[in-house]
Amino acid sequence: MKSSIIESIKALPPLSKTILDINKVYANDNSSIHDLVKAVEGDPMIVANLLKAANSPLYFFGKDIKNASHAVSLFGMSMTRSIALGNSVRKLLNVDMKPYGITPERFAEISHLQATLMLSWYKQISKEKADKLYLAAFLQETGKILISSDIIQEDETTSFYSEIENTNNIAMVEKSYVKVTTSEVTSAVFEHWGFDKEFVEMIKYADNPSAAPVEVQEYSMALHIVKTIVSINKPFSEVSINIGLKQAANAGYNHKLLENAVNDLKATL
């Protein structure tokens, strides 16, 4: 990993008190939805982002959600934590995604789409695994923010984007410019913030699942497949979908479950 990216990670500010409170509530088996609502209400920006997400067509709630309590009760603990953490992380990292050719808003939308596809697909396989993978899918592209910043500082935005625009292997382009991929940077960020080893490792190998330790290989492969289908540069393109479905079949999945989840999500866009 480039020394400049390592230094950027070391210099990251701590997560906010509200996020730490949310994580404590989530980790406590005796916590209730009411406890989570109390934690969330400490940050008006998190509340605003939750309400924006709750009223998005991505989540099929079909109602006018007007308060944090209603939104949290609909999302549940895992999804509420994911949305709150995702938006807080992007705020801390000062997003500029020009090298990838997208706006910060589009980057946030793709993160939501990756997480939504993961949940729709994996809840048909295992509810417990779906809950773990939802947060990882929501946050797995975080490293692109730091890579983007480094590309801008090196004045390589134009050449980088010209290679990113049409590639089917974003990780390879990243490696050629900054000697590291998004998944490796993302895992280092969340290790810096003290996240558990399983979460860090499943993301770390998402660009190279075959190298993952056995205990997280399934998770890394699922993350890889989702980021292939909902890629930053070609989300839901015919090529991206076909590559992702082939990867799923080769990994031993019932690829029809994934194909149905893709079609259902595309129908909402």
C-alpha cells in the first residue's frame, strides 16, 4: 500500500459519539429498537439520512416516513446501523469521486444498491449471513474515497478515469496506479476504527476471494459478485450482470436466486 494512503488512514478522525453509541446498542443482545432510536436521535444528520432512505423506492415501504422511530422500526437494527454508519463515513472522508467519473451522490446511491441487492439475494440463503453481509456491502467501496483523493493529489484524474470508464476490472486499474485495491484500503480503514476481524477480513478479500481465509471466503465471494453486478462504472449493465451471474454459478450458488434479485431491483430503478 502506498505510504500516502497509509498516512491518510492513520490521520482519519474517530467515528462520532452517535455512531459509537449505535454500535454499542447493536452489540448488546439486550438492546431494543427504542434504545437504537434514542442513539440515532442524537444526530440530526443521521436522522435526515435515515428518513431520506426510508422514503426511497429502493426499500419498498410505500409510506410517508416522517420520524426516526418509524424509520428505525421499519429498517431494524442491522439496516439502521448500516445506513447511519455509511453516511457518517462518507461525511468524515470528504468525498470527491471525480477520478471514478461519478458524483458523491451517485457513489452513495451505488452503495445503497449494492447493499440492497445483497440483502435481497442473501436473505433467500441465510437471514443471519444476510445481516452480516448487508453492512459489508454497504461499506465495501469506502476505500475508493481514499484512492480517489490520492489520484487527485498525483494529478492523474484524467488518465485514471479513461482507464476506469470502460474496464471490467476496476481493481486491476487501481492496483496499477496506487499498488492497492479498494477492498484492501477499505479493510484497513475499518481495522483502524476497531471493527471486528471477521468484518475486516471479508472486505479485505472482496477483490480476490480465492485468497480469502476459509472462514470468510463465502462472504468475500458474495461481496465480489455484488460489486461486479453493481459496479461503479457499469452498474446493472448486461456485461456486468452476466459476469456476476457466471461468478455465482462457478462459486456453486443457485444463480437463479441472484438473477431474480437483480431483476427485482432493476425494476425499481
